[in-house]
Amino acid sequence: MTQHELRDRIRVEIDGGVARLVLARPDRRNALDLDGALALRDAAELIVAAAPRVVHVRSDGEGVFSVGGDLDAFAASDSPAGLVGDIAGGVHAAVVMLREQRAPIVTEVAGVAAGGGFGLALVGDIVLAGPGAWFRASYTAGGLSPDVGLTWLLRHLVGRPRAMDVVLTNRRISADEAAAWGLVSRVVADDLAGAAAALVAELATGSRGALSASRGLVEAAGNRPLADQLAAEQASISELAGSVDGREGVRAFVDKRVPHFR
């Protein structure tokens, strides 16, 4: 396993086909200052360069994923506008890189995900939450507006009325409510870390081409007419059927054995 410690804020672990991005500032509840934002950007660059089969985003610390921006750093700055803009820019660069790379992303949310931490949690393609996890926008309570793509993600995931409710009132959303709304994929009652590790391991043995293509099709579906989506699905499944993995997967199904993908 290759491990990178980035500015004492973020840890990246590359282990076979798995890239783990770990928020590693638990003493500050994984709050993001400028060093943290730049470390997150650098971490995304490392992950893109590694071209993993799956990305696992999680955090160090009990009862917290991330509380978002470091408000103490904001308050201490002589130029808060510039500082906050730079922090947002670093985190946004990371989000774009992670969303645009090909591997599926699993986020493991064990506790509070607030502000920018809420947005980071929702970057995952599959979001696993512990029963004690909860989510809150928090921005307007501090006289700020959302970043880290939260307005876009909420509008797409839960629709305008709920998105407005979340960002304007800063209401606390429990793990169960988040699952009911479609913000998280699953609430794991016992051993969240073990469940996340098992899921990541399962995805890491899957077909890179099939997972990437399926992820891309779902991502694009919200912006395409049905006829265009059907055409994209036809082109994709046809191409995959002729690939090494496609032939291996079909043959393994027929032979009733476990496939061995590249």
C-alpha cells in the first residue's frame, strides 16, 4: 500500500485497485482551512493519476465526517473574502476531478456532515451512513451561502422544495430521513466501517469498463431525452459485449462460476 500524508489534513492510501481519501483532521472535526482545501485538491490529483477501480472517501474521528469550512480560520483572517474564495476553489477543484474520473465513489459517513462536509458526503455514487449520521447545510446561520456543489446536488437529488427547506432553514436531517429522501444509499445499523470495506472490495473486483460505463450512463440520464439515453445504452452494451470483460462475464454466467475481470 502506498500512503500520502497531505499537509496534516488529508491522507491518501492507494492499495491495489482501491484509492482511499481520508479526512484526517479529527481534532478539528475535519474542518477545512486553506491547507485542507489544497490538500483535498492534491489528493484528488493523486487519485486521478492512480486510476483506481474504486474510490473510498471516509474520515478519521468519532461521530464526525466533516463540519465543513473552518470558521475559526475565517474569523481570524484579515481578508475573509479572499480566504473563503480560495478554500472553495480548492475544494471545488477536488470535487470536479473526483466526479469526472471513471471509478465509482463510495462515501462512508459515520457522523455529522455539515456545510461543505455535507456536499463532500454527497459526492459519492454510493453513500453509506451510520445510524448516528446526520446532515445540515448550516451556511445561512453564519451569514454565508452554500458551496461544494450542495445547491446543485440537493436540487438534483431531492427537488426544489426540499432543497430550499434544507439550505434556508438549516434543519438537521437524520440518517433515516436522508435515506428516505434519496440523499444516502443505505443506512448501516451495525459496523459501518466493515460494510463500507466489504462494498469497496466487491467493487474493486468488478469489471472496470462495465462499472465506469454504468456510472456514466446514470450520471448522464438526467440531462437526456429517453430516446437519446436508449441510444447511449445500446452503444454502451454493444461495445462492452465485445470487450474482454464482457465476454468473460457472459461466459462465467453460463458456466456458473465467478468471473475474473481484467
